[in-house]
Amino acid sequence: MKILLFGRNGQVGWELQRSLAPFGQLVALGQEGEGDLCGNLMDAEGLARTVRTVMPDVIVNAAAYTAVDKAESEADVAAQVNAVGPGVLAQVAADIGAWMVHYSTDYVFDGSGTRPWREDDPTGPLSVYGRTKLAGEQRIAAANPKHLVLRTSWVYAARGGNFARTMLRLAGERDRLAVIDDQHGAPTGADLLADVTAHALRSLVAGTGRPGTYHVTAAGETTWNGYARFVVGKAQQAGRNLKAGPEQVDPVPTSAFPTPARRPHNSRLDTGRFREAFGLVLPPWQQGVDRMLQEIL
């Protein structure tokens, strides 16, 4: 099998290079491309040419415009990367009979209520980022029936910057922290996403899985405040010298930190459909965060 991966340098893309390698030949591209191959989702012609040059069995798109606040003032760029580019990839994949795998977000919903969102719930994005990601989903579904779109939330990785590293730095510098306590979701590791992608893809190629859109997050839920408390507490247990402990992480509402883009308060995603379709178990969010902390502490 030949797989063409876009977004190799991102959190999920980096892990996908590991999880997809056993499938066969993996061609992984960053935005800068490689040789005559284009990895820039802003270049529709280059993307189509690259797919027809590589002739993959599967295209996996882990590239995205993820600067949520900046997208409010760069709507055209966000739309090109999150919607137009993926749509082009899905159409060319359909032309050559290839599968299309893509990642989306809880931001396609309006964040109301407390029930975990199901795949068939009405969408209602609050931001340019959410609207462009939803448009990408729709273009992919319209272009190629052989698609797998995985919506996820609160993605992190040990590699590079992340929320946990920020909290550890601030807890080492300040006596108290103020962290949002009215947004609910599940921190989800890039490694978990990459691994379940590989399992699901194997099922799809074998004809035992069902294409479509699925929700994939780690099990359980928390708030950003609960996430921060967990991180700081684990760091203290590991002997990290911090000025602020879990009890010094104060809960504050979203309104305490105004941003250009509105964030959903309810980012809970119901993963039952994915687990049933592919026979997989999604571990609790604490397990993945604890493992990540062991790597960075």
C-alpha cells in the first residue's frame, strides 16, 4: 500500500509517520514540499499534480490552519487551507480510487448544552476556524465516498509547545494561576489519534469498516482548569519545584480572557459510533496526559 501524508511536521502528522509506516510506502510532506511534490494546501494545482504523481492508495491530511483567533482576520487563508485544499485532495483521491482521511474538530458545533455531541447533531460553528473546518468536511464528503473524517478535541503532544508545558512554566513563575473552568472537553493525545487512525484505516481497506465521519477523543471529560490541576499535581508528585500547586489554580469563566474567536463551552464528543464501528477502546484522558508528562518532566 502507498500512503501520501500531508502535514508531517504537525503534532498529529509527526505521530502518523510512525503509526502508518508499517502499511508500506509512506510519502510524507510538510508545507514546504519535497522535490517536485507540493505539500502546501494553498496550492490547489500543486496538490492535484502531487497526488497524480504519487498515485497513492490512501491520502491522509493532517495539515490545517489552526490559529483560531488569527483566522478571524485571515478568513480567506483559513478557508483555503481548511476547506478548499482538502476538497481538492478528496476529489483527486476519488478520481484515482484512493481513500481520503482527514481530521476535524469540536469547533463545528456551537458548544451549547452538556450532552456529548453525536456525529448527526446539527452543526453551528461559532468562529471562522470552525466554519472553515466544517466546510472542509462537507467538501470531502461530497467529493469522495471513500472518506474517513475524524473530529477530535484538545489535541496535545509531548513534542513542541502545549497546554501542559505552559501550565508548568507559569506554575513555576507564579504563586497563583487563573484557568478557565467553563469549557468542557477531553484532552486527546496526537499519538492516540495516530494509532486509532492506523487501526481504522486497516479496517476500511480490508472492507470491514464503514467510511464516514466519526468522533474520536480520549475517554472522560474535564475543564481547562481540571486539566491544569492534574498537570500541576502530577508534576509536584514527580518532584518538580513549583510555586503554585493544584489548590492555587483558580477557576475563572471564559469571559475573563476575551479572545477574537468564540470558543465552544461544550466540546464533549460522543465516541460510541467510532468504538462500535472499529472495535476499539479509547483510554481515559488522564492516562495519555500522565504518559506525556513522564516524557517532558
